[in-house]
Amino acid sequence: MPPHDTAAGSVPAATVTRAMGDAETTAIRFEGVSRHFGPVIALDRVSFEIRDGEFFSMLGPSGSGKTTSLRLIAGFDFPTAGRITLHGKDVAGVPPFDRDVNTVFQDYALFPHMSVWENVAYGLMVRRMPRRQRREEAARMLAMVKLEGLAERRPGQLSGGQRQRVALARALVNRPSVLLLDEPLGALDLKLREQMQDELKALQRQVGITFIYVTHDQGEALAMSDRVAVFNDGRIEQIGSPRAIYDQPRTAFVAGFVGASNLFDAATAEPLIGEARAFAVRPERIRFLQHGERAGDRAVEANGTVRSVTFLGAHLRAIVALANGDEVKVAVAADQAVEPGSACRIAFDRSAINVLSDAPLGGPAPGEAAR
Amino acid sequence: MTASATAIPRLPDDSWPRRISRVLFAHPGLLLFLLIAPPLAWLGIIYLGSLFAFLAHSLFSIDGFTGQIVYEVSLDTFDRLLTAANLDVIARTVLMATAVTLTDAAIAFPIAYYAARYASPRAKAFFYLAVMLPLWSSYLVRVYAWKLVLAREGIIPWAAEQLHLTWLLEAVLGIPVIGGATLSTSYIGTWVVFCYIWLPFMILPIQASLERVPRTLVEASADLGAHGGTTFRKVILPLALPGVVAGSIFTFSLTLGDYIIPGIIGSSRPFIGQVVQSLQGTAGDIPLAAAFSVVPILVMAIYLTIAKRLGAFNAL
Amino acid sequence: MRSERIGRPSLGLKLAALGGIMFLHVPLGFIILYAFSTEERSYQFPPPDLTLDWFAVAWGREDIWAAIGLSVQVALVATAIALVLGTLFAAALFRWRHFGRDTLTLLVILPIALPGIITGISLRSAYGLAGIDFSVWTIVIGHATFCVVVVYNNVIARLRRSSPSMFEASMDLGADSFQTFRYVVLPNIASALLAGGMLAFALSFDEVIVTTFTSGQQQTLPIWMLSELIRPRQRPVTNVVACFVIAVTFIPILIAYYLTRDTHDVSGMGK
């Protein structure tokens, strides 16, 4: 199913295309879900849908509510308000061991007193599958995550990356319809992390089930997901495909959290673009105009002075101070000649403008009483 | 989905364990209650109950004639507690506890210091076992050992003779108040045995808190120009103090209540523990026994409050 | 490899440390020595002659065997009770995030923190009030009460060291509370239970103060030893028994140490 670009998060039920037969293609639906811990509001009236078979990421800084949402789906926590449904069935009061959902934990949570294959086969053991069959299934899972030959080892004897795969195999062996992953790659080094990202993506395609992935690393979310939900402060600010999130951020937070952005508030916007609306522009969409060059009708131009230039290998990052005092980040190719202290003229196309809204998805409009 | 022939068996949905688990999961308070009820009932009813019942007797009094307990609340018993003779007993016990605590701190510190800072892992294991084994082996055996050592015909007089130090031994025994006819019938003897018995209680917390002093702090101190002695006084000692106070809680409290050691080794002048024991035994004066018992509890309550301020609870 | 030790210890420090350790152990050495002494009426040093006879004499004395039997019986039952109560308490406090946690910890420590004589007298008067006669159970109740904290310390240290998500993972994979307990919780705390049990056994076996008040006419081994200390019969026999006690408590401590060796909270530190 091709990923949609949606600017709004909750898709009304009527527009969900139903497959032939019975299956509801919405794996998980949150309706007005809140979770309060005393005075602390971890989730504030959040509503969204996750579709069957998609790789869905929940992205945000710590404390934004993404992990809370994950735990609500897994069943370790219950919402203070609102409804959560799993394949159309309300899961209120259903404990984790009754849900068709499995989790890969951040610290892997392997059982130290069991061997690798016993860990992987644990879900089958509690379902009283005979030992021989369990072993075969476990072996098959280990092969899928490329860990054949390690079946008899103990978790303590494995490297971080290997433990992570065991946790993955263990969660998949039950053939859940939904797999939850709680920042699983955080403890790995960069190269290993990138390799695992590719493998996880391929694995999800191969297995075909819904993956729900929690991370604070926006690069990771963009690389792997079909759709991303950006969380901030207990609310979802935007849901959409990686490209939609990146090219058309809805709010200042999304613009700043996903990739880098130059943010302009309503007051400074007026002289620049003729409208008093807050907007953002990516540094790589801004260019330096040569002396005398004009940018064209659909472009916005401004004068400024180059404050600093940083060499970043693949490109240069220049900080330009505009006449009105604002500082703008500009990313240009490394072979451009840009001198700190020199006067310059920058330009960007109108299509690069992302107009920002204040309100997060599903939350109160600006001015409405919050919480 | 990967093609596979084996089907995953369905979860047994409604067996009794599972139904109970659902209830427990939905009501975590219930689970907590079930977990804590038995131990709480035991400790609360059996232990606290009997403790309060006993201590409450200090508010009753004894009829002088019949020797029966008069169940009327009064402070008479506390009046009887605060006589000169009884205050003597209390003072004696508290002084001994103080002396023991100070001595043990002095002996324990080098041991703990060495074990914490300079011992290799193997040596640490050795030290640890060397301290733990006496601690957990029989209290009575260890007291008994000292009875042998301090006996009149025992090792110390023999060693003194061999080293021509008999005059020293007799001088020590001649010290007024704390000396005596033999070591085993003097306060000195009692003090030595107390120090010996509680020493491991002092070593362990000190070692633990010394080990918690980050090496980087000591290095920083040296880096900033301080000599070893200064570093010790200004950096290590203050950080080790909670451990010393924690250990002192044990030595002080255990000495306050002990009645066996003074009974076996020492002068015949009684300590609190012995008084309490004789009062509730043959004398049958439970109210006064309870009143006496209140003293070490009160002293320890005050001591613990001070110790908590000094951070000793984190070193336990 | 760079040494972790800062500077070198002075000779004085080494001597003081070693001297302290010797101070702890030499008296025990004398006990063992006197078990072989032929002199039975005093503690003469040096002992006039050495013999193994006293071991045979001790073997033959009925009262010693009876005392050992009672001590073992009491220790086993008290340990069993302490294991159950201590584990329940540790499990509850491990999950307890609310008020009163400190108070509860204080409560479990109290039996060992307050002087034994107070605990002993309290129990004795309670027995008297309730009209309970002295029996094995009166002793066991006292012992179990202060052994709970030993088991509690070990189990909760072990729980705190285990990954908290492990129990969640088990439930996530389909195991209910009972299965989680059986397959995940129990194997993980097994070593702590064993270590705590060993220590509780040693503690109970050695206890004398509370026992004197709760045993009536019965004699556990420490009570036997106490009566020998006050009114000695055959002194070397007492020494022989003391050697036996040292050996018997030595072994559980050693085992408990090896069980918890790789951890930071090594067993027994919170006596």
C-alpha cells in the first residue's frame, strides 16, 4: 500500500480503504488518549492511526510522550482517558500477555539465566509448544536475524549488536501482528547502527507485519519509516511520510527538530515575504547571489553580512547576519568562495517557504485554554 | 510472512492462573497488598505488638507489698529509675559504649583504609573473608576465646612474664576504677572484649565508604598541590566520616544492650543489660525492667537522628 | 597496565592493618589450641600437654548432641520462614513507590537493630500474657523475626541489579504472573535466596541472647555453651564444641560469599 502524505494525523474511518474480506487495515488507533502522572501530563488527548503492515516511527525528544504511547500499546500502562483499539478491538484493561503485540526493549531485557535459543523460544514455551518444535522455530528465527550458531550461548557472552538481534528474534517468534521497538539501536556505534537500520527495514518488508519504532534520532526515523509521527510535549505535531515531514514541516518544532531550519517569526516575515506569517526555510534551499545577479520573480532576496563559515567536509555552513539582525544558516557546496566578514546577498525560492502553524495536531487552537 | 508449517499454538485463554493474573495486573494495589500482608502481619503483630506491650509496662508500677503489677498509668517507675544507683548503671554503660566506639574506630580505620585503597582484588577478597568470618562465627565462642586469653593463668600473664613486662601488666591492673585483680575481672577486660567483638561492624561500613571516594577526587587534590597528609585530612577523612558514623551506630547500640559480656568478663558492677535481665527474671519487676529498656532505645533514637544528619544512612 | 593504586602504603599502615586482622583471628586460634589441652580445670598457658581425647569425650556427651539437634532444627525452620517472609517483603518493596517505604525498611531492620535483650524480654512477656508454653516454636518465632532482614537484604539487592524490563518482557511474550514468577523471577533470585538462607542459618545457629528468653528449659547449642562458660565442667570439651561451631558457621558464610562474589553488594554486609 503506497504511503500517503498526510498533513493531518487522524484519518476519518470512511476514507480508509478496506481490503477484500474482513481485515481492518488499521492496526492501531488512538482516540483522544491522555496519560497523566499526577500533575505531569505525558500524553495530551492524542489521536492517530497506524496502518497494517507499515513501518511507523514515533519521533521526538525525551519526555515527549512517544515511549508512553508505546507502553500504552504494549499494555504495560493504561490511559487516563481515551480509547486505544488493536485491530478494531478496544484493549482497555487487557494485560500485555493477552495482547498480540510484542516488544523489543531498549536494554534488550534478555533472560540471563537462559541460553540464546531458550530466550528466543520463551514465548513458545509459555504457550506449551513441545520442546523439539520450539527449538526448530527458534533456530529458524535466529537464521532470519543472522545469528545461526549462537543458539547455545548465554546473553552475557554476546556483543551488544548480537543481543539486539536475539531480542528481535525473541519478539518475532510469536508471529505478533504488531512489533514495538523502543529505541533499539541507541547503544550501538554508528556503523553498526546504520547497518541495523537497513536490516530492520528489510526484515519488516520480509515479515510483513506492522513495526512501530520509537526514536529520538530524526535521521533514523527518516531513513526507515513509511510514516513518521513527531511528538512534542505530550502531543503530536505532525504525521506524514519522511519526505512530507522534511519538505513541509507544519510547526516550528518540526522544522527545527527534523533537519535544520531557519525560523522566521511573523514580524520579520512581513518585509521579507510580504505576509505576516511565521515560516521556515531549510539552509540548503538558500543560495548566495553573485554580484549583480538577480534571483527571479518567485524568489525572495535579502542583504546581509557573512558572520562565520564552517567547513563540514561535504558542504559549508555559513551564518549570515541580515540587516534586521536575524541570523540565517546557509548550506552551500564546499567549493563556493565565501569569506567571513564580506557583504553578501542571499536568495531562496518561494517554494522553499514552509508556513508554520502554532497548534499541534488535535490539540487546542492558539488562544484556546490548554490542558 | 515467512512460509512455515508449524502453527503457533494459541494462548490458553481462561485458565485459573491466567484469570488471577489479569485481576492482579489490573489492580497492582491488590498484588502489593498480598505481598506485604504476611511479613507485615508477622512483624507488626508478633514483633511490634510484643515490643510495645513490654515497653508499655514502664508506665505501670509495682505494688511494694505484693510484688504485683498495678495497671494504672503513672510515672512512678520512671521515678524509681532515676535514682543514683540506677543512673550509675546508665552512666557506666554509656561511657563504656563511647570508649568502645572510639577504640574500634581507631583500630578499624587502618584496616579499612588499607583494604579499600591499596589492596589488590585478591587481597580484598582475603580481607573481606578475614573480617566476615569472625563476624558471623559464634559470638559466644569469641567471648569465650577472650576468657581464655585474659585468664589469670592464661596467655597474657605468661607473655608478660616472658617479655619481662609483668610490672607493666600490674601497673595497668592497678589503675583505679578501670583496673582490677585480673584482666578478666576489670573494666579494661570488658572494654577489650567489646572492642574485639564489634570490630567487624566498624570495619565494613568504613571500608565501603572509603571505596566510594572517587579516585579522581584524590588525584585532583594531588594535582592541585596537596601533600598526602593534607589530602587525607581534607578530602578522604570527611568523605569517610559517614562510614565511621554508620559503624559507630552498631558498636554503640550493641554495647548499650549487651548483658552477656559484662557478665562473663568484668567487675561485678552491672550494666544496663544485666540490670534489665535480673529485673525481669528473679526480681519479677517488669515495669522497672521496661523503664530501663527505654533508656537504650531513647539513646539510640537520638544517636540515629544525629547519624542520619551526618549521612551515615547512605553508608549502611 | 597502569596500576590503580595511588602511591604506596606506608609500612606503618600495612602493619596496623595486618595487626588489626591478627587481633581478630588470634583468639580463635587459641580456642582451637585449647581443644587439645590436657588440663581441664583451668586455662593454663602454655597447655601442659596435647591430646585428642577430648574429641572423643565430646562425641559421647548426650547433652551436646541434644543441643546440636535443637539448634539445627530451629535454624532450619526459622530460615524457611525467613525465606518466605523476606522474599515477599523484598518483592513488595521493590515495586513500592509510595509513602512509608522508609518506615517499612526501618520495621524490618528493627529486630536486629534493637538490643537482643529487649526483643527477648518482649517476646517472653508476650508468651506469658498469651499463655503460650515454651517449645521449639517459641524459639523459632524469635529467630525468624530477626532473620527476615538478612534474606530481605539479599533478595532486594539482587532484584535491584536485574534489568527491570526483564519481568515486563516475560509478560509481553505471553507469560502470566505465575509463569513469570516461575520462569524468570525465581531463577534470578535463586542465588540470593541461597545466600540469604545460608546467612540466616548461621545467624540462627549462633544466636544466644533472644534464645535465653524464649527457650525455657530447652538448650540450643549456644545456650549449652553459655552455661558451660558460667559453670564450666570439662573445659576442653567446651573448646571442642567451639571448634565445631567455628567450622559449621564457616561453611555457610563461605558459600554465601562465593554465591554473591561477582556483585557489589556482597552477601552479609548488611548484618
